[in-house]
Amino acid sequence: MGSRLLIIGAGPAGLAAAWSAAMQGAGVTIIEKMPSPGRKLLITGAGRCNISAAGDEDSFIRRYFSGGRFLYPAFTNFFREDLLEIMNSQGIRFKTESNGKIFPVSDQAEDILRAWLSLCAKLNVNIISGNGAIKLLIDDNKIRGISTRNGDIEADAVIIATGGASWPGTGSSGDGYKMAAACGHTIIKPRPALVPVTIKQKWLRELQGISLDQTHLQLTKNGKRIAAESGELLFTHFGLSGPAILRISRNLPDFSLQLQDTQANWQLKINLVSDKKHEDLINLWRGQIAKNQGRTIVNALSRPFPSKLTNELLKLAGIDPTIRAADISNAQLDNLAMTCRNLILDIEGTRGYREAMVTAGGISLKEIDPRTMQSKLVRGLYFAGEVMDIDGDTGGYNLQAAFSTGVLAGRHAAAD
Ligand SMILES: Cc1cc2nc3c(=O)[nH]c(=O)nc-3n(C[C@H](O)[C@H](O)[C@H](O)COP(=O)(O)OP(=O)(O)OC[C@H]3O[C@@H](n4cnc5c(N)ncnc54)[C@H](O)[C@@H]3O)c2cc1C
């Protein structure tokens, strides 16, 4: 008889682990605390499921903010082509969009979930939904099973695949951190990541909907540079979003905890036009002013920003937006260009776990063997997916990491 494997969590990592272990002949049970599996998978890519990304393995690895190197063995064992092939076997076809993101042709995340459930069902994986794991049962540093809301279950091996703490309504509410910590694992401080940022300056709200595609951001804490990012920026009714903001957000603390870190002075210094030099900007404006001498300055400067943004920038630079274009001085134009290239905004917080696409931090990778996903502290205990200290960029990197680590953990846990 094969070994008895228990997997906690029926998300992408748990389902992939179950399939992989059952392929090796293990008897697999998944405990899922929500009434049905894969709730978060269903909302990925706005319901379209951006399952993976184009690019070679090295460039792929570089898109992880934490855990990139750790993922090499998991990717060597099971990478994008393997994932797409397994899905192909279930009748799913894929398309790669111009930005390298890979989606099912149907644009339905539901198809991906259905495929994994079908793969698991064919191998008699037992999925028990609506029952949460509460704690691990361990004897002499060897896993013996788990306690659930409905009693204890014995097992030869256990995989924790409970995800992070973001979008708690989908079931991922940080339980795995507590279970792992209780048996001695170090937890790198979890915090919302790939999350929009709220800004103190209220005038920003007027700019809702405006996006700029060539910006450079610097994040500072009490004046000290913490991180930098480039790319698209989006103004929203609460502050800022867009790819560059989402990427930089993992460097912010969990503001809901109101710790000392959250009381610090967090600021963003933004160059709104990183594709233009100071002189280029001045020359662009001079050309516009020459053609629109009699108009107000806010109406004359029609590029590179929409007038609502120009209006706010003029005010920040101490220039009355209603003065005649012809009346603006060289010093004022210079000042305006400086303002656009050094806009300083005060961070209030983030939109928190409710809107974070992933959780940065998690179970320390130092205590997990990357070749097997097994705990270095407890025999027979394995990890898969976002519960570990792994977080990647938007674009399919987080799902690929969940599937690849799941398959590797399942393969090795089946042998216990
Ligand atoms: C809105 C949104 C869109 C996203 N879009 C994309 C995308 O397009 N591409 C991409 O690569 N990534 C995307 N992500 C990230 C991606 O969804 C996650 O990284 C991925 O789902 C992690 O998989 P996982 O299996 O580790 O965890 P999860 O998907 O979080 O699954 C964990 C499972 O464990 C269960 N569980 C938790 N605690 C217990 C317990 N105590 N007992 C039993 N069960 C438990 C949960 O209910 C859940 O079903 C998105 C995330 C969000 C929030």
C-alpha cells in the first residue's frame, strides 16, 4: 500500500501536490476549509487566470522578489511546458499575449480549476471541503497527522499548502504560518504585496483614472532610500496603483498592525516623466507656449500630462494655473519641470490584505529543502505555494511557483 498523505489547502499548490503524489501511488486526502476548492484560483487574472509567463528560466526567476533562486529545483522538475502539457491533456488550449502573459484561450479560470479537479478525481484523491486544519500532530520530530475542526486524521506525511493571508475571503487567512510557527519554523514577517498604496495628499483624488507609463519611483523611510521601481503608474480615488506601485508595495510594512515601522515617515519620490530629460521637458513646453501665448498656462501645456494633472503640478510649483502662457517666466518653467521630476508624496498605508494580490514573507526558506520542499525541522512535513517566503511579480509568476512547488512537494511526500 502507498503512503497516506494529507494536504492542507485545495488551492493551486495543494491540487498540484495531490495530483503529483497520487501519480506516485500515494493515498491522498486534501482538507480544505472553504465549502469548495480553489476559490482564489477562480479570481486570478480577473477571472481569466494568468497561469504562467513567457521567457527563459533565468529571466523568469528574476521576476521573484523573494525565493527566485530557491525555485530552481522546483522549476527543473516541473516548469511552464509541463504545466501547459498537463492542462492540454484536459483539453485546455493557451494563448500568450503580447506582454508575455499566458492565459487559457477560453479566458476562464474555471476551466483550469476544473482540469485540476478532474486530474485529481481520476487518481482517487479525496477532497474534504468545509473542514479546516487547526494544528499539526508531531511525535519525536516526525509528523503523525493533523487536528481538524472535525477531529484528528493520521498521516505518514503532511503538506501545508494554505496560501498567504491576502484576500482572506477566499480562505487564505494565514493559518499555515501559525501551524508552522507552532512546530518551530521561522516566519518572515508577512505583509500585503502587489497592493495599491493610499496617499495622504487629498488633491491626488482629483486625478483618479489618469495613468502615466514612464515613471520612476523611489520609496523612502524617514528619508532613507528603501527601494526603486520604474513603469506605469495609475492615480486612483485613494492614492496610487499600477504595475510600478504594486511592485514597490512589498517593501511597506503591514499597516494594520500599527507597529513602530508603520509610524515611520514613508514617502514616494516620483519622476512622472522618466523618459524625458529636464531640458526636453522645458523645450516641449516652450513650443506649446509659443503657439498658445494668449491661453491660460494650464490650457497651453497640453502635453505630456492631462490638464487636471498639469493644474495640480502648476499649483505645487507655486504657479497660478490661470496666468497667461506668455507671462510664465523661465524660472517658473524650470520650477515646474523640477516638480514633475521630484514629486514627493506621503504614504498613508496600503489597501491591505483585502486587495493585496499576494503576501510577501511567510515560512523562512532557510528551513525548507528546495530539492524536496521538506521541512528541515520536522520529518514528513512539506510546504507548497505562497505560504512560503516566495512572492513574484504580476504576470503569472505566483501561480507557476504554486504549481511547481506543489508538484515537487507531492512527489517527495508520496515517498514517505
Ligand atoms: C485577485 C487576485 C488575482 C490574482 N491573479 C493572479 C494571476 O493571474 N496570476 C498569478 O500567477 N497569480 C495571481 N494571483 C496570486 C495567486 O492567486 C496566488 O499566488 C496562488 O493562488 C497561491 O496558491 P496557493 O495554493 O499557495 O494558495 P491559495 O490559492 O491561497 O490556496 C490556499 C488554500 O488553502 C485553504 N486553507 C487555508 N487555511 C486552511 C486550513 N487551516 N485548513 C484547510 N484549508 C485551508 C484556503 O481556503 C485555500 O483554498 C492573484 C491573486 C489575487 C488575490
